[in-house]
Amino acid sequence: MSPREKKLLMFFGIAGFIIINIFAWNFYTSTRKVVTGKHDQAVKNLANARKFNESRKKVAEEMKWLAIHEPEAAAKQDVQTKLYQTCETEAKASNLTIKGQKQLPSDTEPTRHFHRAKVEISVTGTDQALYQWFDRVNLPDQLRIASHIHVSPNQKDKSQIDCTATVEQWFVPLASSN
């Protein structure tokens, strides 16, 4: 082999080595990008899983309470009638004068597990009687609250208070028979 052929062979060897290294480098960088992307995604998934675990721990007690106190399924009309009667009975038991009552439209979104029956009641009485009534109406164990409370002094008797409140009762609706 002549020196010229040796130089040409050496040149092709070095050129081949460089080309192979370029291909290897490109393969390495593309593979590294894929692996880095998967690693970053795994780190995000781990952070989300830890966040969900912390959230689960925070609401576990609330979920247990709800499982214990979840009401039996009932018809909307039955719940609304019972709520209406309860408001009236508790107001009378607290020595309040009922000025008016009306049933409000229920929240019955079909995608929700709980629905709400609502009654608006207007009462008059002393502040102590009103507080007793709120204590009797607001029962978390029965998923019932007085909301949208409007209190004002009675125009005729300053020792009396006028109150209009919306009392809401959460309930599980009966399964539809479709």
C-alpha cells in the first residue's frame, strides 16, 4: 500500500469516526430529551399524588362524618313539606310569631348527589327567642341550615326583631325510575 492510499484510508477512517460520533451524539441528545421529559412528568405525577394524599387525609374525617349522617333517600315534596312543618314547629316552640312562610324552588341539579329543599320564613320575636330558633333550626347532623338571614328592628315594638331567613335542607333524592 502506498503512502497516499494509507493517507486516504486514514482520512476515510477519521471521517467515518466523526460521522458515527455525530449520529451517536444526535441519538444520545434525543434519547436524553425523551428520558428527561419522562422524568419531569414522573416528578409532576409524584407531586400531584402527594398533594392528593394530603388532601385525602384532610377530608377523611369529613367523609366519615358524612357517611354516618347521610340521610335516607326521599322525595322532594316530602322533604320540603317536612322542612316547612319543622320551621313552623320550631318557631312556635321558640315563642316567635310567624309572619309568613313560602316554599322556594329546590336545587335539584340531576348531576349532584345532594339536592336542597328551601323554605323562606318571616318571624318576629325577641332576640333571645330568635337565637333559640336558630339553634333549633341549624342542625348539621340533619344537614339543615338557616341561610340568607335578614334581621331588622320591628317598627311597632322596639323590643321585637323581624327576621326573614331561608332555611335549607339537603337530601338525597329517590332514584329515578327510567
